[in-house]
Amino acid sequence: MKTILHVSCSPRGQAAESYRLSQAIIGFLLKKEPEAIVVERVIGNGMIAHVDEAYAISQASSADVSTEGSMVQSEELIRELEAADFVVIGTPMHNLMVPSALKAWIDHVVRARRTFTIGPAGKVGTLRDRPVYIAIASGGRFSGERARQPDFLTPYLKAILAMIGLHDLTFFSVQGTVAGPDATDETRRVTFRALEEHFSSLFAPS
């Protein structure tokens, strides 16, 4: 039985545009894997604390020295990620970058000697690769001909997730939501059409 890990990062919860988009992605995955279990990891409400002193000390030593505090949370999140066959991350773009809640989750799951090793070749991921779908909502436009702001979110996620072994990333976005409901409806239609095309080709009979 397959498992879909849904990491929901918006402080707006289920009212968020990124949540709506991530749910659409999960819907397509469930059409392919109707028996799949969806594991909900809601982090936009501040439920994940930032890493603590013991965690930070452990990362600078030759072994994980703490079995309390942040290390417990880290291990739980990493095992959740390891067990997933698909990962869906629904996130807003905050100040051109990932929100602090998603950064906290990343700090927990990107852990030396656990999800990556360090050797002569640099940092090498130890996690099994699997499809990761990232649903982004942004008040401004950061891609395409009408882009008016830089994008530090998608290159950062590509780099940091690759560092732990996750390379199969697919991004979908609803952009320009501050332009009003008509503009949002337009970008929703374009994005959901892209979703349909992606999954219809992905799951087409061979």
C-alpha cells in the first residue's frame, strides 16, 4: 500500500490557495493509487518548533548526542518522510522565499549522518528518491512573461532536497493572487489544466 505525505505549510490552513492546489495534486495521485494512505503533516500553524541547542551541538559533533527535544521531533519527521512513496508540499511564498514553517521542517529533516553524509565528494543524500510535488501560492508573479519579482523558493528547494536524495521534483503554482479574484481564477485555470496534462501523460497506459 502506497503512502502520500502531505506537508501543509500555510498559516491560513485549509483556506490557503497552496492547500487547495496540493489537495488537487493528491486527488490525481489517489486516482492512480486509490488505496493509498494520506499522512497529513500540518506545519503552518507553528506546530514544529525550531531546532534547539542540543540539536545544533549534535550537528557539529561526530555523532547525534541528543535523544531529547528537537532530535525526537527530527527523527519523527524523517521517518515520516522515509515511509512516503509520494510527497506533496503545499506552501506559500513569503518574502520571495519559503515560509519559516517550511524552513523549520527542512532543518529537521536535513540532518547530517541521518539524511546526508559528508565525504570527499561533499554532501551526499541517503534517502530513496521518490516523486515530490510542490504546490506554491504567491501574491506576486515570479515566473513567466509577467514575472515581477525574483524567485528564491524553487531553486532553494531543488538544492536542499537534492542534498538529502530527493531529485524528482515537480512544481505547480498559483501566482498573482493579490491582483484580485478574476486574475486568481485565470491562473487557477491555467495551473489546473497543467495538472491534468501532467498526470494524464504520467499515468497513461504504456
